[in-house]
Amino acid sequence: MTTYLTSKISQSIKSSHVRDLLQMALRPDMISMAGGLPAAELFDVEGIQQAAQLALAESPSACLQYGMTEGQQRLKDALVRHLAAKGVHATNDTLVVTTGSQQALDLMGRTMLDPGDRIAVERPTYLSALQAFNLYSPEFVSIAVDRDGGCVEQLERLTPGQMPKLVYVVTNFANPSGASMSLERRAWLARWAVRNKVFVLEDDPYGDLYFGSSPLPPLAAIARDIPGATEWCGYTSTLSKCVAPGLRIGWLVLPAELARAVAKVKQAIDLHTSSFAQEVAARYLESGRLPGRLDTIRKEYRTRRDALQAALQSRFGAKLTFNTPEGGLFLWAKFNDGTQSGELLRHALERNVIFVPGDLFFADTPDLSTLRINFSGATAEKIATGVDRMFEAHAAYRRETDGFALLAATA
């Protein structure tokens, strides 16, 4: 076997366990409640097809030629209007289009972090954010999460020597916790950022996927009413969860100086995000079809969430506690009987059902009893069957674990 002298950074990268699980999801009869995949049957194929045809008919050169690093002007204009409806003020100088929000996270890491710099994240937090930031060898500072989102007030306890250079939070229906940050905490975090001159990056990919009333205003919107806060608060989101992940359209809203620095880094990486995808996305947003499509998606996802919660409660009872997410794609759960979800997954795979063990979402000591369950990627009927399989896997796990314990006691 040939051994290549690859970089230390590439050697440090671990394969995404979620991506590995998605490979397993292709197996016949597998029910996946693992990845954060939107429901493919809810994609607005007709609307996207019309947008693609219109883009090629109207602007073939803009679709097929090289574009500006910061983004196609037509899409930036459409995004400015899209964001204004959420209270987020973006301009041509503060908006950078990215190849999905994953690239936005990588660009922020590349632009802001040197080895050893501290970055504060929630506990638990988005797995792929940890992967993106880990490339730049930071030191993670974890803050707890409760039903009101990240406990950002814990940042006040940090000494000057512990202060992070960057704070990363998922404010609405967070991945994986499903929690949303309260209005009080959003405002507190913006004021703290100004006082301490620490930049806060708000990640909001799920804000449009609410099941009841619309979510609280983004941190980026609240910052406009706090003196100096717009200089210390940034915003990233994507069309992946509400339109289609295959478009790979994300964006960053940043102070103009930081946006220029990020664009310079992006230029060295990929020159620009796909011109064709941007032109299609622009026309889809202009078509006015998204609000109606979102109503359909929200209704279906709420049905699937309810089916998951009912099945878990029926099967596991007090053995498993879980939250009630008011939007998004995920339910966060915790076993109360000593079950380790990573070991449970082995038994689940044998029964053709998968979820994501919770230990992957911690930057520090993980909680091995936790797990993330996706409810968007399977119908309510399949979700019920999947939970039945999880219950069977749990019974097999307990028999094995209790058997080992008995052997140890009698040895």
C-alpha cells in the first residue's frame, strides 16, 4: 500500500459519522432517522425547473460564465429582500454568497482563527461546525444548552485570558438540540459582544421551518437596536433546508470590512459559487413560490415530529426523555437507564434503522446517553416502524449489557 506525505491538517480530519451513516441509509429496507435531509418529495421540482429554464433563456452568459466572488448581483438583490422580511439588514457590501452554509463556516474559520484561538460553541452543537473549525486548531469553550437555547450568560464567567475570539450559536431550532434561544439571551449576547469586542456568528438554517408562530427575530436584527452591535454580529443561512440542498446556496451577512476579508479568502478557494445555481436560485426567490411551499413543508414536518414523539413515548416511556422542538428537523433525546447510544446503534443497524449518537455533537466531554433523531427524512408511517425497530434494538442491547453485568458479578 502506497503511503503519501499528506498534511497534518488532512491527517487530523475524521470522516463524518453522519455522512457514513448516510451511506448505510442506501441499504434496502433501511429507515434513516440520522441525517438532516429535507424530504425530497417536498422539493418544488416544478418551480425550480421553471427557474432554471427562465435563467438560461434570459441570461445564458450569466448562468454559464465566471462570476463575482461575492455573488451574482441578481441573487444578492433577491437575498437582500428575502432577509429584510426577517428583519436582517443586508447590503451589497455586507452580503457574501457561499457554496452552502458549510462553506460559510469554513470561510469564517479561515478568516478569523489562528491555531490556539478560542471559539465558544454550544454544548451540544452542530457537528459539521466542529469539523469546519477544527481545521484551524482552535481551543473550544463550551456553553450549556437548556430549553431557552444556549446559556450565553456563562460567557460572563470567563476571565480575560479565557475570552474567545469567536462565538458560534444556532439560534432557531438548533441542530442537534432543537432548542431556540430566548429573546433575552439574544439581546444579552449582542450587548456582551460589544462590551468584550468578540465577534458572534449566528447560524440560522432552520428559522423558516417553524410549526407554530414565527420565530424570534434573528440576533442580526436585534443588533440593529443595540449601539455598536452590528459591528460584532454576523449571520449565515442557506436555501438547503427550505428549497433544495443540491443548489448549494448559502450566504454570510457581515460588517463590510469583514465581508471583504472573507471574499478575499473565498477567491483563493473556489473563485465563486456556481453561477448557474445562483441564477436559478435568484429566479426561484423572485417567483414568489417559496412562502406557499414553506407552508406545505411546515405542516408535513409537524406531522412527522408528532408521529416521532408519540412513538417514542409509547415505546420507551420514562426510559427516554426528549424535547418538543417547535420547528427544524431534529429531536434531541437522552436515555435514563444507562443506555449508551453509540452501542445501541450497533443493534439498530442490524434491524435496519439508524440515528445519530449524541456524543458526536460535543466539543468537550460527551454525554454518551444522548442521541439525535431526524424526523424530516421519513414519512410518519416509516417513523413509527423505525421506532419499533429502535425499541427492538434497545431490548437486545439491554439483554447483552445485563448479561455482561451478570457474568461480571458471578465471576
